[in-house]
Amino acid sequence: DTAVSQTPKYLVTQMGNDKSIKCEQNLGHDTMYWYKQDSKKFLKIMFSYNNKELIINETVPNRFSPKSPDKAHLNLHINSLELGDSAVYFCASSRVVGLNTEAFFGQGTRLTVV
Amino acid sequence: TQLLEQSPQFLSIQEGENLTVYCNSSSVFSSLQWYRQEPGEGPVLLVTVVTGGEVKKLKRLTFQFGDARKDSSLHITAAQPGDTGLYLCAGVARGSTLGRLYFGRGTQLTVWP
């Protein structure tokens, strides 16, 4: 009964490969996100979808492509992986309460590019 | 540009001590939140403050939202080793895209027994 689940938890791959991370939420939220957390623990937003529509697209290389088949799923595909892509990627979903947004995070996917 | 500045970045204290973590910005926020992240896990929401001057208590944790809604603080009384973790403040800036949640860089707290 995990609220936000993402797979895999660990991903080790070689430079140049293409990989995907999957995310699903069972909270009924309309908005989902991908965040990247670097080695210094800074959590930076990458993308946000609301009801399957892209609403936030930060300055992210176009090798990263999110896909939302329905509002409960948001996957992240990464082409031509580079060493600098190594980080922990978090999926999240959020509910809006008035003017407030409250986020619920998955456990993260630790991506290591070698 | 870092919208939310957290201090200190690292905090290492003994069990039983009190501590305060600060989250500051030059921007006005509709609300501010505090999250706690443990190793190998995602951040977990602790509290949301929405009204300027608001104070919320969660057991030994006290959260305050500044009167001008530009800053917040987290105070822990009699810290315990179980409080160890990364504390993150986050918020939606007034006028920004709904759902655009900005995070501070976090305060890594270690409480020694």
C-alpha cells in the first residue's frame, strides 16, 4: 500500500546507455514530479505534470524525457547517460490545499553511471 | 539563484541539547513546509505553516513562520538520536506556478547519544 513507489531503487549502468525509471502513485493526486538530488543533497525540480500535462520543465538536458500515460504514473527516460547524471532521482506527487502544495515522495532511485 | 537559504548546513550536537534551524528568503511565500529525510528514503512532510506569525508544535519540534512570510524556523527541544536526519524547508513562492515547490539546501542534523 505504498503511496508513491518508484522502480528500480538502484540502477548502475554504463555511459551512453538509455535507461528508464518508473513511478506510480495511489494517492489520487493530480500532480506528479521528478526531482534530482545531487551529492550535496540539493533537491532540484526537473519536471512536473498535472493531469498528464507538462506544467514545469526546468533547464534539463533534452536527453531526459518524462512520460505520463495517466495521472497515476510518471516515468522518466534518460538517453545517452553521462557520468554527471549520477544522482538520486525522486518521484513525488502532490495535493493542493488552498494555496499550499504538499508533496509526497517515493524512496528514490540511486543512479550510478560508470 | 537559491530562493530559500537554510542555515546551518551541518549541525552536530549531543542528546538533550536544543537547536534551531533557519530558512530565509527575500521572497514572500504562500506557505512554507518542513520535511525530514533519512538515509535511503525520500523526504517526509513534517508540517506546513500558512499564516504569517504562525507557530506549530509537533511534540518536541516547534515551527514558526515569519510575520512577513519570508522566513521560517524549526526548533527542537531536548534532541534525541532519532531526530538525526536531513531537514529541508520548502515553499511555493507567491505568484509562482501552482505546484512549483522550491527546496532549501537542507540542514544535516546529527544527534549523538
